Amino acid sequence: MTSSDKPKRRTRSLSRTFVWYSFGTACSVALAVGVLLAALDDDLSAEDISSAIGLNLIASVVFALMFVALANWVQDRNVQSTIRDGFKELGEQVRNNAATTDRLFVPQKTYEPVNPGSNYGDEFNIDVTRDLEESDFFAFNGPSARYVAARLLAARHHPTHIRIAMIGPANEAAIQRRAFDRRSWVGNEGQTIDQIKRDLRRELLVNVVALFECRHICPIEILYTDSTAVYRYVMLDQAVYVSWYFGPKSAQMELPESYRFGRESFVYSVFRLDLMRKFEMSDDKVTFKASHDDRFLLGHLRQITGDEITEAELELWRTEHRKDSDSFSAYMRLLYSGIE
């Protein structure tokens, strides 16, 4: 027992003593007054007094039964009201806690995986496009930014801050890891790992060239990372769209199942802070500005690959990107016409 509990115990003990003292005093006074009043009546005999006491006892019992029944009824109503109010308050707390938990950890929407063709995932792309049209920030983090440039170039509203985190074209370990994951794709059936690795490395170089074409929108910041290729995400001001390559429905799918988390969620907060710190701490990055020309791009490509990249190769990669993104660009134009 703590020292602070002792005064409380003394106070409660004094309260109980006072209650019993008050009850005893009231009974004694009532009894004394009753005896005095009965003694003042000279006409009452002992039999009359006994009879009156008996009748009063019977009346007291009837009154007690009525009082107990009424008190129990009132108490039962009070208990039910207290329980009902308690459950109501508890229910409100549970709902508030559940709503808070939902906002923090539960995705607002889920999207089915698809293999690109005439359909690139309508619901997913409609939501991303609507958010992009109202966002000043755009970020991508994943193994390959294959359709990112086409999406940015197709946008009606252009963000003012763009950050891309992807595998570097010279990162052999990350390329090999992702190549093994891509073996299950329908389009890679029958290809060797070396073929998939060569295609992926070329795709990454094409991505860099394509993102360079977006430099007139705003400065394009690219960070080369050791992506584990477990997930990717597109982040905007309103939400982050997380795609899970190893989801239960994502096997053999180029575009995996995805989830939308609002900006107030735990996932959004963690991913955004993590991305900002990666760009802050890493030196393996580049920023494409509107003032840069092909000489800057060639110098950067030579730096990250260690190869002597020629202007002819640069033009070839530009052509490859246009052919590869033609279908997606046409899909985006159709998408915009449907959401206007």
C-alpha cells in the first residue's frame, strides 16, 4: 500500500462510520418519539398497543415488499440503461479505433493483376490518372520504370516534382534477380536467363532515355537502387499505389495485383520518408534538366554503363521506346477521353 492510499482509506472508514451513526441516531429518535406518543394516550391498554404494533408490523412488511419490488424495478432499469450506454460508448470507441486502423493499415482499393495488351488494368489506371491530374508530386520506385515516361508525357496536368528510383543498367546482381523472377512471364517462355538479362538491361537503358525526354515537364530525378523486385509503387500527393510481385494472384503476370493507400496511411508515410532519405543519402543518381542536351545524356549513359555509347545507339533506343510504348500511349489517350 502506498502512502497516498492511507488517507483515502481513512476517509472511506470515517464515511461508513458516519453513515451507521446517522442511521442509529434516526432509529433511536423515531423509537423514542413513538414510545412517548403511545404513553401519552391513557386510553390505550397493553392489548391495544400490542395490536397496533402487530398491525404496523404487517403494514411494514407489505410496504417493504412493495418498496423492494419498486426498488428492484428501478434498479433493473438503471442497470439496463447503464449497460446500454456503456455498450454504446464501447461500440463508438471500437468503430473509431477500427476507422483509425483502416486509415493506417488497410488499403482503400485493390486491383487485379493483368498481362498488358488491349487492357492495362482499367480501374488501376483510371485512379492513378485522376490522382496524377491533381498532384504536383510523382514518384516511382521499382525494378523497371517501363511505362512511366509514356504516362508522364500523356498527362494533361504535369507535376512539378518527379522522382524515379529503379535498377541501374550496370547493376548485375539486381538485374539477375529480376531476370529470374521474369522467367514465369508468358512472353519470356522458352528464353534463357541470359536472354532475359540482356533484354532487361536494354529495357533499363531505354527507360533512362525515355525519362530524359520528360525533362521539359520538370527536372527528372533518377536514383539507381538495388531493388529487390518484391514490390513497386507509384506515389502521388493523394495516395500511393503499391504493386506486389509475389501476391497470390500475381504469378505469370507482368502487371501484378495492386493496392491503393491514402496519404494518411502508415504505408504512404513510411514509403515517402524512405524515398526522400534514399535520394538524400545516395550518390548514385542524376537529374535531367530542360537545359541538358544529348551530349549530357550520352555522357551519363557512358558513365553508368562503362561502355562507349554512340549517337546511333541513342536514336535506336528512342525508336525502341516509341514502339514499345505505342500501345500504352494509345491506351492512355483512350483513357483520358473516357474520364473527361
